[in-house]
Amino acid sequence: MRFIAIMYSFLMLNFSGCGQEKKENTSHPNILFIAVDDLRPDLGCYGNTIVQSPHIDKLASEGVTFTNHFVQVPTCGASRYNLLTGMRPKTKAQLSNEVIYNEISNQPERANPESFIHHLKRNGYHTVGIGKISHSADGLLSDYNEKPSDKRELPYSWSELLFDSGKWGTGWNAFFGYANGENRQSLHNKVKPYEAGKVDDLGYPDGLTTQLAISKLKELKNQNKPFFLGVGFFKPHLPFNSPEKYWDLYQNDAISISPYPEIPQNSNRESLHDSNEFNQYTRTDEIPNRENRVSDAYAKKLRHAYYASVSYIDHQIGMILSELKALDLEENTIVVVWGDHGWHLGDQKVWGKHTLFENALKSALIIKVPGTRIKNKKSSTIVETVDIYPTLMELCNVNMPHKTDGKSFVPLLHGDPMPLTESVAYSYFNDGMSLRTEKYRLTTYFRADKTQEYELYDHTSDAPETQNIANDHPEIVQKLVPLLNKGDTGLFNK
């Protein structure tokens, strides 16, 4: 009898422990965070009837699609710095692609975490990075033409940092890679800005990233700690390369050009640029700039290439989400798909990012939170990239003793309204600062001749950024300037 009593106590103790572990994992859900480079909200779930993105659309049907998500800075490195730190730029140096390297990479570990991933790691999460989450293509410090480094761009954030550079050899070579194993650097920019490769999904780096992610999910399934898995895809960043089968999804004639292909009326041409990043690909068929836009035929070809890249990544995301479900992990895993900024596809005569217009600042953001009653919801509430940090911490029940510039939008993920505050977004680049409200975009530029000027665009219009109405409606500008000034971080005083 004594033996039976001891065994009963032992079994009850173990069952109790299992229950506690399950409860702990539920209160600290896993996170699958998918960062997609240069992903503007051109997806089926955002209303684009041409783009084929069934897997992302399915995710959207199970969660919340944010139709007014705006980044702080329309360039890769700086936008990811805002994501990782939850902070707006405070100096002009923080508008640079090198900001993570300059302000995080070579610093000692401090009381405040270097990133929200670091904070999760400090709070018991196993953190894994695959691909481009920070600015570096593989998470390691090296320039485009340098040999691979063993130094991490985020020194303290990752429990594991993984990447398969395949036939390209290094992260940056893979980032600008072509199907034959060459890259933009090795070919000295004498390349086209697009390619339909006669290869399967593994013929480009993002397919290798998917393989790694699926393999790692199988390992993470068997550990007791909650995990953060960051997966960073390269496409649809230039060059617009993808396997030929994704090009074959589209008919060129069915693709339309931008509805806003001209520089907005009454705007300053200095507010835009000559598509310099795009024109680095010197074997481009045509060279766009502020004087000349490309032909309609070439504009369709480039959009075709961009859409094919999006469909390629959509399929990779679908395979990862399928594996998440097969492993019975989706019921306790938050899934985020985030575009690091938008992209002008010939809009306002620009091919690229790097402007303070809507096309460069609005990006995709889709979040699925397990266990919520909200499905297939589109939220038009304005949210910002800096808001993602505090939102994830609240969802994961992780305390934040430090402050960020962002605010949690968890109520929106549960179908509740946000507290009654002004819903706005602030963005910054070069010599300008922009405010987005529900109705308007007001941007101020500090020009080289020391003058300050405003551009105002009406987003209640069917053609919202085709005409600067600041001179016609000074009363609206005057009303919005105090709100714009609330976003002034002192950036232009330093």
C-alpha cells in the first residue's frame, strides 16, 4: 500500500507539472515573424485582383490585415531599426541603412535590450533568426563585397542565427543573386533588374531559407521553451528574380501601369528622385527619371516581374505555415507578416522607395493571434512599425520596464477599438517629415536653401497623391501643423 501511495504521489506531481508547463506555454505564445523586403500592400487580401497571393490571403482570412500600416523610414536598415527598437529616428544618422551597425552591432550589452528579440530572449524565449531580419542579408557584419564575417549585427538577440547562402557563397551575394550563381556585385552591375529563372524554388536563396525554416520548426516543436522564429525573405527586393513558373501565373496584357505615373501637380520635384537604386542595374531596358518615365510596355514588364517575385514568396510562406499546422504549433503561435516599407512601381515617375509619399511608406502588415474570435478582419486604424514591439510584448505577457515610442494596438487584434486618441503616423527621410492622418498626408521639407515648405495630399480623394493642395488650403495646413510638430524628434535640429 505504501508503494502504491508513493507511485500515486509521483504521478500526480508529474501530471501537475505537465499542466503547469502547458499553461506557461499558452501564456507565452510562440512567434513566427516573417519579414518580406520591399513588400508593398499589393496582395489579394489588400484588394489587388491581379496579384496571386493565396497563402498570405489565407493567413489574412484567419487574422487581422492592417490597411493603414506605415513605416517610420522608407529604407531597409532604418525601418528595421525602428521595428527592432520601437523607436523613431532622433538623428539624421538614424535614417541610414547603417544605423543598426553604427548604434547596436559594436555596443556592449546594456540594461535596455538592443531589440525586442533580445528582450524576448531575456524573458525565456529561444530566438532563431533565418535570413534578413536586421539589415544584413544573413545577420552577420560584412559589406556587399567583403568576405563573410562571424560577427552578428545583433550581438545579443539570437539564440541561433542561421543562413544557407547556397551557390552564391555569402549573404550579400545571395541577396543580389541570379539563377546561375552570379550576383550583381560579381557582374559589376551589368545585369537586368529582373529574371525569370529556369529553376525550381531552390534555385534562388529564398527557397533555401524556406527549407531552413521548416527544418528548424521541427526542432522547435520538441523543446519546452517558447520560441521566436524570425524568417526574412529577400524578394520582392531588386532584382525582381523568381522561378519562371511564377512568371507564368501572369499575362502581361492583364497588368496595368500605375494610375499615378506623373509627378504630382504643384509638388517640388526635389520631393522625389531619379530611381537611382533601380538604375544601378545597367542592363535595364529603359532608364526612368524625373524627366522621363518608362514606356507603358516596360512598366508592365517590371510590374509583372515584381508580382512574380511576390507570388514566389507567397508560396514559400505557404509552405512554412503548412508545416506550422502539421506540427500542431499554430494554436499557440502568433504569426506576423511584415513588409519593411513600400515601393513605387512607376508611381509619381519613381521606381524604388526613398520618398515620403504613400507608396514608399505604406507596407503590408498581417497578424494572426491564436485563440481570438477575430478572423478575416481589415483594420483601417492607422498603426506604425514602432507599435509592433509593445504589441508583441503585450501578446506574450512579457513585462516592459523600458519605454518605446510605439504604442500597443492589441485591442485591434481582439476586435476592440483603440482608446480615443488621434490615430496618426509619422515618417522621416532625408530633409523631410510626414504626418498621415485618416484624411490627409502633410509633409514638411527643410530645403537646402534653409526654406521650409509643406505639401498636403487629400486621402479622401480618388487620386490622393496626384496634387499638392497646400497652397489651396492653408487652413488645413495650419490646423495640421501642431499635430505634425508632435512627431518632431529634434531630427532636423541636429
